[in-house]
Amino acid sequence: MTARRDELFASHRCRPWVTMLVPPLTQLPLFVGSSMFLSRLSQPPTVFDSESFLTLTSLAHADPTAALPIALGIITLANVESSRWFISKEAKERDELEQRGILSVGRILIGSVVPGSVLLYWVSSATFGLLQSWVFDYWERQRSNRRKLNVLQTSSASPKSSGKSALAPVPVLKPKRK
């Protein structure tokens, strides 16, 4: 199977490592830059001292209740776990539970010490990423189901006496205008 995969990669000049490297290399600078910008904006004197959101008493200080860092960890874990819904059994077996939880716990710990503005950015970014993953996975599943249905219909359709397939398009008659 690996030999066939490598043969296909070579024949189509496909490089999977490029696909794996380009998204992080394009998204990380924006994420880190935005986080640094918001962190710098949270240094006193700042207008963020008088702004609050949910459990954040100030966007310039860390969340005293740690509710948003915990929400960030849960959202991160949900994103990692939901991505596993669509991978093969072999890949699931290779993945360890501890490895998946480390990222979530790490984000909780770091999120509990960063300013509220940065934390709010991280939570909104993680939430958007989770919803985006769900939408794209749903669309892909629907597309795959339609493709399978079309294959089943075309393989089970027998040609009619006129020589046309059972799935031949039916002409649409438009009403005549007076």
C-alpha cells in the first residue's frame, strides 16, 4: 500500500509535506502577531482596564475565575477529538490519548496567565476553528455520500430499450409565454 501511495505521489508530483507545512506557516505569524499586539495593548495605561467581558473583570488582567481558560481547553480538546471522527481506525490506534490532552492542558495553563484580551482572542479563534472544522467535515461527508449514491445508481441502472441510461437527464419543458 505504501509503495502504491509513493507511486501515485511520484506520478502526480504530489508532496504531502507541503500541504502539512503551508497552513501552519501562513497562520502562525498572524496568530502570534495578533496575540503579541493584544498583549502589548493590555499594558498599563490602557483603556482595557475599564472593559470587561463575562468572567473577565478587565481585559488587561488575567481571568481570576479561570473559566475562560478552561473553556479554551475544552474547545481545543473538542477540536482535536472531532477531527478524529473522520480518520481511519489505524490512525486512531496510533494516536495516544495523552498526546491529545497535552495541548488542551497547556492552553489552559497559558490562558490562565495571559491578559484577558489575548485570552478572548484565543477563545474566539478556537471556537471559529471548531465550527469551521465541523462545517467542512459535514460538507465533505455530504459530498462523499452523494458520490457513493451516484456510483450505486449508475452501477445498478440498466439501459432501457431506447439505449439511454436510467439516469439520463429528462428535458425540462418551459411554459410558452403569450
